[in-house]
Amino acid sequence: MGMSARADSGPRPRTAALIGLMVVSMALFCVLVPIHASLYDAPIVLALPLGAALCGALLLAPLRPRTASVLACLAVWALPLISVHGSSDWPWPWSVPAMIAFTLFVLVLTTTHGWRAGAVPLAIGHLGPLLSAPLLGRAAAAGTDLIVAASVTTGAFLLAVLLASRLRVGVELSREREVSAAEYSRRLLVEERTRIAREMHDIVAHNLTVM
């Protein structure tokens, strides 16, 4: 009873993680949209839904990976296209909040669903900004930003692969412990039944001898 009360006293890890993702998503959304609207001259009517798609993908990644991947890739493909008229002093085609949001998205998606789930949006997400830079005549200005974005997100992807492997090993070890505990309990039960049967046999044999 005491153990269950202690377990119920705090939030479960999954719920706590979702709450944390919600807070981070809302914070990134509140930063990303004003930056793209004011510094990159992106139309607010487009910056709002695209910012919501990118930041919402981070929140959806553990629950609906395919939907989250589509939203994230759509946002990172479209955001550079609506942000080409801003000041050249700011990084393009990846803004800092967009890079952070996509990096966290890749990290969460790969950790929870494996490297295959994270590799696809990682490749597609970088392909859009990479193609849009020469098409819009900003390849020279975008080179450093593209290298930084690719390095950061790829590093997050590799880290997530290691974390996913570690979590998988932990789950397997926990499962083996549960199986071992169940086998140990079954063995104790069999030994107890054998002891009781032996004692009953001895008692019956003694009574028969007395009779």
C-alpha cells in the first residue's frame, strides 16, 4: 500500500515528458513566429500555421510519428520560401528557433521510434532548404547556415540513436528480470508444495505405524 501511494504521488514519466514537450513547443512557437514575422518579413498569416506545424510536430512526435514528420518537413520546406525578404544579417534558410525546433523533433522522434523513423524526416527536412537556396539566388549566403544546421541536427540524430539503443537494452534487461523473478517465484512455490507433501506423507506414515 505504501509503495503504491508513493508511486501515485508524482506524475508518471510519460506524462511528465509530454508536459515538458508541451512547454518547450509553446515556448518555441512564441519565439519563432515573431522572429520570422519581424526579422524575416514573413507574412504573419503564413508564419503562424507554419510555426504551429513545426512546433506542434515536436509535441506529436512520440504519439503520431508519421503525422509529425509530415508537419515538420512541410514547415522547414516552406519557412525559407516565405522568409526571403528579411535582412541578410540573420541566418537563412534556417532561423535559430526553427533549427532548435527541428533538432529537438529529430531527437525525440529517433529516441522514441528508432533510427529509421528519424532518418527520413532528417534527410527530407534538409533537402528543402538545400534546394531553395540556389533557386532563390542565396546559395552563397546560406552555405554556413546549412552546414551548421546539418551538423547540429545530425549530431542530435546520432545521440538519439545511442539513447534509443540504451533504452532498448534497459527494457530488455527489465523484461529478463521480470522473467527471472517469475521463475524464482514459481520455483519457490513448487518447493513449498513439495515440502508440504513430504510432511503430510511423513505424518500419514507415522499414524499408520502407530495404528
